[in-house]
Amino acid sequence: MKRQVSLEEISDGKLYNSNDMVKADCAGCTGCSSCCHGMGNSIILDPFDIFQLTKNLKCSFEQLLEKKLELNIVDRIILPNLKMDGDEECCPFLDENERCSIHPFRPSVCRLFPLGRYYEENGFRYFLQIHECKKENRAKIKVKKWIDMPDLKEHEAFVMKWHNFLKETEEQIEDGKDENLMKNMDLSILKIFYIRPYEEGCDFFHQFEERLREARAFAKMIQNI
């Protein structure tokens, strides 16, 4: 999701790599779930998030859409996000004690918070959001320890490929003259990367690469019609 603000407005002005130390650790704030409320439709899920949720919850993407997720247009592309519940807009995965019931396989956006990603031409770095987390005097922690993602380097490579693909698709949709064809391309992303089940016994990143090639081939075919 594009944010129409400058980095200086929302961060401490620094960019971090995975081995850098950053004041992000709010672990001492026992019981706090402030960042799990009032997030609107901003917790956008990527294909890896859906792979993790469907695998660990033993359900399909369609089942998640019944209560936990919803679809919205993000930068011209239909993508899923967490569906906040009630007047307080609380995360649908909070338990009765206001704790995360999916913490070991929580979405990437949740793992990052209060960090964000700053995309550059050949990759991305992390930045610290200074207005979002209500916890004061957060402790320093290494970025990769805070994110707590197995195979972080491989996941970072996936994130960049997904980002670039969405950027390419957005440009194609903007340039497209046939609205129906562009809609078909948009819906194909949902089918290829989200609706079609992933094989649990196979490496996700390998499956993603295959689907990425399929999606790009479909987009090329659409352009040539």
C-alpha cells in the first residue's frame, strides 16, 4: 500500500538492515494489544501469509473469507486483508485474553510492526514508525530477531519479487484500454496466488516462483490481445 507521506514524517529518519539494532521491542508491555485494534483494512496479506494461515489453521482461503478476511482494492489491485471486528475494530485472531491466537504464524505486517519497509530500486530496508506504537521506552533489538522469521533472507527475496510484480501489474492496469481484460488480470492474481491451495509438503517459495511465472505469462497474453 502506497503512503502519501515522507519518511521524515513517520520515522526516526533512519533506515535499517536486518542485522541492525532498533528500538522496536515492546515485549515488556505485558497484555498490550493496542496495535491489534483500529487498523481498518491496512493489514494486507501476501501469498506467504495465506500459505501460513491455511496450513496452520487447516482451512481454505474461502473459509478465511467467511469471517476473518475481506477483499479490498489496493493500488488498483484486489487483495485480502484482516477483517477487523466490532466497533473497536479488533483483530479477528485475538483471543478472549486479548492475545494473538496465531502468533507463531502471524502475518508479515504484524511481525514487522512498528517497523515498515522502505523500497528502493534493488531491494528494501526497514524504518521505525514513531507515531504508531503507544509503548514508550521500547528496548533495542536486532531487526531480524524482532521479525522472528525463519529463512529471513529467502523471505526478503520473496517480498521484493511480490512488490515488483504488484508494481508491474498496477502499471499494466493503469495503461490498459479494455476494462474487462484488466479485470480478468486482476482476478487472475486472486486465483493464482490466493484461492488455489498450496501444497503443504512442498516449499512455499518454489511454489511461488512457479505461480509468478504463470501470472506473468497470463499478463503478457492479456497485453497482446
